[in-house]
Amino acid sequence: MTDLKGNSEKSELKRIHKKLIISLVIISVLFGWFIFSCRTISYSDFDKYKKDNGYVLYHGDPKGAYDFKCIRRHIGILGGIDAYSFSLSDEEYDNYIEELVNEYNLSSEDENEKKYGRAHYYGIKVRDINALNDGYTLNDFKSGDFLDLITDMPVDEYTVMVYDPAGTGSEYSGIFANPDTRRIICYRGGTIK
């Protein structure tokens, strides 16, 4: 009789250990998947970046662009950011900027566009975005360290062409330019809100 009771207790202990081991394996796999999905992936080939579903903004692949640097970082299904930069010749740079100004109405004199639209940020340095937001932190620019991975100088030194902050939405994007080096940075991010 005591032998049956002892076997029953051993059997119960084995089941508990088995459940514990399975639980630890599942938690380890989920943790590993999460860490793996949060990594930053770098590309020097724009076609490979696009093939891996890297987001491309309008005017994202202009004729004559060279020296692409691209990065992607996603946190599972919670959101992420895609960014790329490229250089242009003098003439192509001027044409690209002119297309942006026309497409997004960046030089608008309309007071609403200057206060609430894309013309609000046009032409300022990236480092001045947060000061221009007048304390409205949902519009703050927080991607500088990430974007510094695809440029040879701090992104704060770039000039804002287009900036769409997250605001109360879940998507944000921007196009920044450096007229001295004729380098363009394009990025888009998103989060679940």
C-alpha cells in the first residue's frame, strides 16, 4: 500500500517537473523570438531593402540616387521603423527638393499650412523640431539616434523637408536633407496606440 502511495507521489512530481520544463521552454522560445525580432537590420542594397518589405516613401527612389544606407527595426507586431538615406548629384538634389516642395506644398503662405500643415516644419533644422512643438510632446522627434546609423553626420544637422509627427495617430514619417552633402534621409515608423 505504501508502495502505491510512493509511486503516485513520484508520478505526480514527474508531471509537475514536465509541465515546468515545457513552460520554461515556451517562455525561452518566446523571449528569444522577441529579442530576434527587435534587432536592427542594415542594408547597403536598396533593392534588397525593398524586397524585405522596407517601406519606401513617395519620391523614395529618385533617379541617380547612390550610396544607399538602409535600416529596419521592428518590435514584433507592436511597431517599428524603416529608414534609408542616399546621395544625389547637385542637379538631381535640386530637382528632388523642388519636387518635394511642389508635391507637399511646403512653401505655402496659407496660415493654416504654416501652423498645422507640412509647411510648419519645412526648412528648420531637425534639432529644432521639439522646440517648435511648444510643449506638445506627441509631436516630438525621438528617432535621431536610430537615424544616425544611416548618415555620416548627426541627423540633428539636417534640414527638415517633410515631417509628419505621430501626434495622436500611430504613424510618423519624415524626409530630411543636407544641402552641403546632398544626402537625403527618409523614414517611416509606427506603433500600436
